[in-house]
Amino acid sequence: MLYPLCRHIKTNGTQCSSPALTNQTHCFYHTRLHQRHRNATKSIKPVVESGTVSRIELGLLDDAESIQIAISQIINALAAGQLESNLAKTLLYGMQMASANLARMPIHASPRKVIRSIESTPEGEDLAKDPAFYNDYSPAE
């Protein structure tokens, strides 16, 4: 039996290989991750310390590449004077935790899984254009 795969595209260009939820575009993990990220970004308010507005919007931290991009954004914002050092320290500590967690997660990157075409949702989220399928086989009884 064929099941559609999650259409989430990781920062490295590969598609998530988990089965999508029924009538959904994402697997359980990425559905929840995107919901939490949308809710968190709606509630982000600029932090004002010492008269400087500190605000930075980071993407999902679901692979090594996304963590590296987030670290670069934090460092650049700090260097440009757009981010308070205390907030930068806290964010970089979060990146350290994400990296440590990532080290314990299995990595399955394959050139076959790299997405070659995308489509965008009305919210601006990129999805793998054509849903890939996972062939679930049952062992012989």
C-alpha cells in the first residue's frame, strides 16, 4: 500500500521521509512543528533594552543546516547592533542545545531525496511540489 510522504523540505533541500498524516501535507512531527512556529512568531514582540530594539526571526531548527543559518543570523544581528548581547547569549545557548539534540538524531540524507520543484502555500511555506510515496509492505504471513 502506498502512503504519501511528508512534504516538508529541510534546509539541506531534502524531503522528510515520514508518512504524511491522512489528508495532510505533513507528518505528525512537522505538522506540530509548523503550528508551534506559527504560534510563536505571532506572539513575538520586540524586546527593548537600553533603547535598542532587539528582534530576530529564526526559522525551524530541524537540521544542522538550519541551526547553522540561525547562528549566522544571530551573529550578524549582534554585529550590526540589532540584538542585545544578553538575548544573543540566550539564543546561542538554544542553538547549542539544538545541536546537541541533533547529534542524537539519525541522519538519512540521500541525493535521491533532494527536492527539485516546490510550490508555496498561501502562507508562504514551501512544500515539495509532487508528493512522494512510501511503499509500506507487510511481511508474508
